Amino acid sequence: MLVDTGSCERTPQACHQGRSENGCADCKVRLISVCSVLEPTELEELEALSHHLTLDKGQTLFGQDEPAGSVFNVIEGALRLTRLLPDGRRQVMGFALPGDFLGLALQVRYSVSAEALGPVRTCRFGREDFAAVVEAKPHLLRSLHERAGYELTLSQEQMLLLGRRTAEEKVAAFLLSLRDRYARIGHSSVTVELPMGRQDMADHLGLTIETVSRILNRLDRAHAVLLVPGGARLIDLSRLERMAAS
Amino acid sequence: MLVDTGSCERTPQACHQGRSENGCADCKVRLISVCSVLEPTELEELEALSHHLTLDKGQTLFGQDEPAGSVFNVIEGALRLTRLLPDGRRQVMGFALPGDFLGLALQVRYSVSAEALGPVRTCRFGREDFAAVVEAKPHLLRSLHERAGYELTLSQEQMLLLGRRTAEEKVAAFLLSLRDRYARIGHSSVTVELPMGRQDMADHLGLTIETVSRILNRLDRAHAVLLVPGGARLIDLSRLERMAAS
DNA sequence: CGAACAATTGACGAATGTCAAGATCCGTGG
DNA sequence: CCACGGATCTTGACATTCGTCAATTGTTCG
């Protein structure tokens, strides 16, 4: 069961806030985030509106259908983005990694909830504030739109996976896609970090926790991957790629 | 099997082109399309760049991974948007209806292929032309971005369906969501048009054609729906809603 | 050390897929 | 108008994948 220690939006006093010590100029994710399209002066303008916000493992950044008061840049850590069915069945729509922007559709309500998988650092903006900046800077909107297009492509890939792949293909494709996403943000390694638990993977892939566990261990025994605590080393990439049937 | 009579982009001479007789001013979908945010003078400007294009049933408007030469407003008819796995398994990502804009992410390649489910009329723009207009009109970009957000929400809904719903829930939810989409574009009716075949529904819901057929007929026998050629009358809405488990 | 949680493993069952046979629909051409 | 043929849809019998339930092991952290 998930630990819900409350949303930061609803209980702001529970969250560490305040401007980052050194500002946007040496932000770790500046070059991979939406901010990469901003000029130095624009960056300062945005910085004036920013709030630093950190979460601990299990904390909720925002909940599905809540009014979208803020938008966020993920600086460090990972979150899971989920949607619930009334009876409690859960679908993990995706995982947010450093450089990702949460709330990029600028919609009135959040369409998913976002929960920290471990310690997370974010850069928060009031949605209205941010929308005003976007209104004045079409190239920022353009950048958001490009990201939305990328998200759309990712979710199409995920629909193909959920609808038409077998359990083994799903797990293999998941490991490979996670590796690609880490590579995109400059963290390339044969060992893929898996900050989420087995249940999160299952809810992302439309499987049960038992099936995910069985397949991961089968891949391990077959020396296609090497399971390590909190991650998996991809040993036989070409075999995984064949398995994933991409 | 699908009839692929060739892409219009590759064989333009096979397509009826030319400006609509009466222009954008009395375009049937103007008020529900992206064009709804344009002023009369802007509309004329866009009209100058537009080409009318029609398709017959089974024709391909564009193919997955092709360079995105054009973007389209759907004026009349319906298309299926699909992605293929190398071995031929197919996922229908969605169905495009009148008022929908194809290519709204303005990406370099199409991420899906689009095939006409029946006679289709579209309004075509060269992607570069359209992008230039968008560049000059931030409120048009804003409108595209809003639509992208809506698409993102739809695809999250679909991921939840594919990953966590049972076959019966999938079919019920599909019928209801189609009804909602028709209502959105001003075509409300208890009888939902089903311009796609059973195989298309199956590939959209992550099921087989036999399962879709069995469930639709079971719903019919249970008087929850009434199957009619090319559509379904939703008899017992509240039962369907309970089934869909939304 | 021990309690709580997370992951693994096995035995079994159910939902859905597969295969195969018919029925129905629909456009075409006589 | 009717008859034909192909495509689409329906239905049944059976197979398989994956889920369910339950027990066990492993891990984390006071």
C-alpha cells in the first residue's frame, strides 16, 4: 500500500521552500529542461518567481483532479505519475525524471497524481505566474509544446505496449525505454536505475507484481540482465531488443 | 486485411484538391477546430494556404514515420490512427473525427499512420507554411497546445483502459467515450455511430475481434445496447456507466 | 535483533486468445 | 430485382497466458 503523507500544496508548511542558493545560472537541469530556451535575462525573470521544494519518499506532490496551483521542474529524484480507477485499480502513466516538467499542459486541474519515489528536489512556479511568462514569451510556449509532442509520442509507445505486447515484451521494452530516457538526460550506464518498486512497474505495464517479478528473475537466470538492488544491469542488449519486439 | 491504396502525399495526383467553394467563412468545423481562435483577417490569411483534400474509404492520409509534409483539419468523416509493431501487430491509437487537427505536435515525422474509415474531407496545410503562421500568432500556438493537452488526457484515459480494465469494461468505456466525443462536436444522439470495424475496435482496446464481437452481442442480448448496422444505440446508460467502472 | 515491508516462488484457476466453422452483410453485375 | 462472391461478423470448442492465492524468503531500519 502507498504511504500518502499529504500533498505539499495542501500543507505547504510541511515542505522546505526558498530560493536555490546559487540560482538558475548553475541549475543542474537547466540545459535539459524547458529553461534551456531562455536568455539569461529571461532566466532571472523566471527565477524571481521560482520556489525550491523538496519531497521525501512517498510524499505526494499533487493529486489527480486537484486544482493545478503550480507547475514544477524536476531537479533531482524521480516521481511516479498515476491515475486511479474508483475501485482502487491503479495505472502508472509514467515516471518523471530530472529535467521533466510537470503540468506542461497548463491545465486547470492535474490529470494525474505525482508521488516521490525517493528524495526529490523540484523548482516550483505558481501556475498563473508561469502562464503569464509563457504568454509573453512565445518561444517558451513553443518549447512546452515540443515537450508535449514528445510526451504524446511516449504515451503512444506505451499504448502500443499495453495493448499489444506480451508480458515478457513489456518488461524488456520497459528496461530499454528507461535506459533511453536516462541517456537523454545525460546519465548513460549499462546499469539502469530502478527507483520504483515492482508494484509500480506492474501498474505501469498492466501486469501483476508476481508476473513482473517472475519475468525479471527469468531474465536474470537467462543472463539477459543482472538484477542488483535498486536497478538492473542490461547484459545482453541485443537479446533484450529482440524480446521487446520494437 | 487493410486496403492500402497509397498515400495522398506520395501520389498527389490521385487526390481531389482545390480550395473549398465558399472558403473558411462557412466551414462546417470552423467553430470546433483550431481555427475558432482566429480573427476574420487571420482566417483569410490561413485560407490562402489551405488545400481541400478528400479520401475514399481505406485510403491512407499519411504513414507512420513518414516526413510530416502537411498538417490537416478533418472536416468530415473519420480516420483511424495506428501504430504497427514490426511483426504486424497493430494498435489503434485513436480515431480522428470532424474538428480534429492531425499533426498538431508539428513534429518532423508522423508518429502514426492515418487511414480513412469512409469518405473523408480534410483541409490541408503545408507544415512549413502552417508553422510560419503559428510562429506569428501565439494565440494559435496556445490553441494547439491546449488541444495537445486534451490529447494527452485522452491518451492517459486510454492507458488506464488498456492496462487495468477488463474486456467488458473496455467495450463499455469505449462506447461511452465515443458518445462523449460526438457530443463535444455537436452530434449528440443515443445512437453512437461506429464508423470503424470490429477489428479496429479490437486493436484500439487491446482485444481480439472475437472478444469484441462476443461482448457487443452479449450487451445487445442484455438490452444494454441495441446493435444496428454501423452503430449502436445505448439503451441502458447507467448500466453501461457502471460496467465501464469510470 | 526483530518487525514491517518488499520480493520471490509455486500451485491452481479464470479470462481471454486461438482456431475453425458458419452466418450475415454489401456491393457488383447480370 | 436478384444472385453471386468477398469481406465482415458471429459463435463454439479448446488452449494458453497471466492472474490469484498462499507460503516463503529477503531486505531495511529502528
